[in-house]
Amino acid sequence: MYKLFLADDEIIILRGLKKILDWKALNIEITGEALNGRDAEDFIVAREPDLAILDIRMPLRLGLDILHTIREKNLKTRVLFLSGHREFSYVQEALEYGAQGYLTKPVDREKLLHAIEAQISQIESADSAVSAPKEDISHGNEQIKQVLAYINSHYEENINLERVAKIAYMNPYYFSVYFKKNTGMNFKEYITQVRLTRAAEILNQQELKTYELAEMIGFTDSRYFSELFKKKYGCSPSRYRQVHEL
């Protein structure tokens, strides 16, 4: 079973977390809990649980400090933070430093379930990668492959960062960092490149007015589309087909 650790300075929150989900059904065992950051950090360093749900602000040791320790010691523990609405600046820093996500109080059962299931999936993927032959690992991260497949199949729709992040069971800010780390470009750059590549493919097959092509591949502003297309291919969409027919 996967090991889960809980920490919050409000005992009512801890009690609620233990009851909010059927942890055994998720193959998870709650192995410890703490009411302050110091005890939480000591437990995590000593026992290295698979998952930890931590209040981002606790007495004696902040959740963010605990995350720093986890990273410095290269522990396997994956962290989900609990935060109040006034603590978003802490959340931003936590996500930048490698937290897997965050949940606002009071905790929503469905959001917690999705977050936990996503973490289990990622742990299982990592375990599979470790045990797989080396030649099976340059195939890349399965989660990012699924995200890219979704974008490539829905590029003509009004998809945005928030929509795709939800599919990946990540908050938008963390997903943005995760996406760039795994693809080398930000989300907007990637979807723009997908759309422009598809535009060129379409122009090689049929002649369309610029605004018709823009709408077909997901751009609402045909002038902006034309500017991006010219920057990538060196000519306007209307000129592109003429050039390639020569």
C-alpha cells in the first residue's frame, strides 16, 4: 500500500482528511499525522512516505520549509498543500519548488480524490520507468504524451491552459511549469505551433481565404494569425499556396 502522511495545526482538519475518502480502497495507508511543522518534518525525513498532505502554514515549521528539506535530501515524498485563500503567494513559491499541487480549505472531496488519483498514477508511472529496460524509458513521460495527444486532437477548439490542466489533474500554475519543463516551450507557444503547422498542411491541399483558415484552426483574429504565419513561413497564408505551387 502507498504510505500517506497528514499534517495540519487544526485537529478538526486532520480528522476530516482521515474520513473524507476511503483510503484503503485507494490502496493508501495513513502512516502518521502531526499538528506542527517540526514534527511533520521529522516524520517525513525518518519515514519518507509516498505522499504527504501538508498545511502550508504551521507553527514551528512552515510547509514550504518542509518541502525545501524534502528536495535537499532528495526524498521520494510527493507533497500536496492545503492553503487558505490568503496564502496564494506561498502556494506559488511551493509550486515553483516542486510541490505536486494544492487544495484550498475547506477541502472539496472530489478535488482531493482527483489529486490523489493523479499522484498515484504518477508514482506508478515512475515505478514502471525504474523497472523498465533503458530502451523503453526516451519514449517519454506518459502523462505529457497524453496531454500533447489531446492538444493535437483539439487544437481547433477554444482550448486554454486551465482546460488542459484540468484534464491532467493539475492546477494551472503547476501545469504551466510542468508543461514547459517537459516540452521546452510554454503552453501557448506549443498550441500556436500546432495550429500553424496544420494551417500549412491545409493550404497544401486546398485554397482558403485567410479568415476561413484562421477559424478552421482555432484563431479568432485572422490578422493576428496572418502575422504569426508570416513570421514562421516567411510569407502570408494567401501567398503560401502560390509559392508552394511553383
